[in-house]
Amino acid sequence: MSTLHRSQKNQARPVRKGLHPRNRHNQGYDFPALIKSHPALAPHVKPNTHGDLSIDFADPLAVKTLNAALLNRYYDIAHWDIPDGALCPPIPGRADYIHYIADLLGPEQPNIKLLDVGTGANGIYPILACQIYGWECVGSDINTESLENVATIIANNPTLKDRFTLRTQPDKNHMFEGIIQAGEFFDVSVCNPPFHASLDEALKGSQLKLNNLARSRGERKAKNQSPTLNFGGLGAELWCKGGEQLFLKKLVRKSQVYSTQCRWFTSLVSKAENVKPVKKMIRKLGATDVREIEMKQGNKITRVLAWTFSQ
């Protein structure tokens, strides 16, 4: 297990409620330390209305730079970057997913192999799994431009080169076919599904986030903001026909076909109302174990569904 598990110093910062005990971000953001390791973050950091150092989370460049700083300081990742409009993942929450997956697999499991279905342009789940636990990872996606960006990140980080490989999914109707090869076995698959049913719905959701951030700063509404840029997601990263529930049901059906080649299938579920129907479908298809893992970050609650067909 990586030395990245060592406890974070600076106990003066408040512990974040709900994050996994091993999460490196339980003490919040140490901006002076982040700036020291990643000076590009400095112009984006200033006191907020409470007098605490922070960034403007409605500014896509500030958020992306914060991510690069976090990955550099805590996970030894250099030159992380994503194209304009690509989904920018919250690092603490994504790390939580990986830690809970590690708990699911058990502490005595060596040589874990993980598949990320739809790794996007950020490649965040395999990056964290490689750097925290030393797992072998495969990231798949239908977008070749996204994969090219992740390939650049891998090329710039020697520790990823032997652990993180990429595969192109040529058919948007498939998740595992064409990716999982004959005779190949994965311990776990992870997925962050697109959660909107249309581009219009995605834009409305992004604008709502911007307005919420504006209210938190004491403004009536977001001004001169572009939801497409601020909460980006290249095509399939943010929306698909039928939205999150249809995507999850398709993922479950496809997982049954590959039930002997992957021990645990998992997926993030953003909308609470999708959990019950998807769990019902999983059981109907013959899964031997279904688990709902709740993750908390402050007042925000997200869920991971995990299922297996193994005895």
C-alpha cells in the first residue's frame, strides 16, 4: 500500500464530515501548501466572505487548477490537465469512491485489476487507484479525444505507465464488449454515468449550480457565466438518451454477460430515486450480492451501487 496513506498534518483545519477515514482530504484544503507545490494556483486563491482562503468554484480555470494542485501534492501526479468543456471531477469525492471500493474488495487482495467504464478526459479513477493502492487499471471511453488527453497525462507520469492502459470503445451501445478481452479477469469495474437525459437538461442543471454558488457568495444570481464551460462535460460525460437510470439499467444488463470476468461491478448513482429500480433489476438478473454504499461530503450524499454474480 502506498505511503500516501500517511496522515495529513496541520490538524488546525476542521475535519470534513463524512469523508472516508483514509481520505487524504479529511482536513480540507491547505491552500498555502497547495500553492507551494503548484504555484499556478496562487492567483486563484483569496479570502472568501468568511475570511478563509478559498477559490471561486464557479470559475472553471480555478477549479481545474485546484485539481492539478491536489493531484500534484497528494498523489504525485504532474501536468494533469483537461480540455475546455471536459468534466472536472471533485478530487475528494472521487478518492472516496476508490477507498470504499478497496474496502469492498478486502485488505488482503493483492494485484487488483480495475476497469473504469467511461474514463473521460480526466482519467481520475484509475489515476487515484494507481497512486493510492498501486492497482492495475484499464480506462475505456468512446471519445478518442478524451483518451488522447489521458494518454498525455500517463506519458507525463512514469508511475502510471506500467499500471494504467487505455482502450477505445467503438460502439456507444456497449460497455464491456470490445473492452474486456477473452480470458481476461477484472476484480472490479467502476463507472460515473452521465446523469442528464439531454444537453438542454445538462445546461439547466449547470446553471442551477452556478446560481447556488452565486447565492452562497451573497449574489442574487450568477452573472456572465457560461454553464457549458463552468460545469463542462464532453458529450457522453454529462448526458445520454434516457439519462442516468437508463444508462444504469443498460450497464446492469451488460454486466450479466460478463459475470464470470469481473468479480464486482460498481457505479456511482447521483439521483437517489434511481437506486431502488436499479437494485430491483440487479436482483432479478441473478446477482448473488447487492450493496449500496453511501458516501457523504458535508451535506452532499452520493451513492455507489455494487453487485456481483460470483458465489
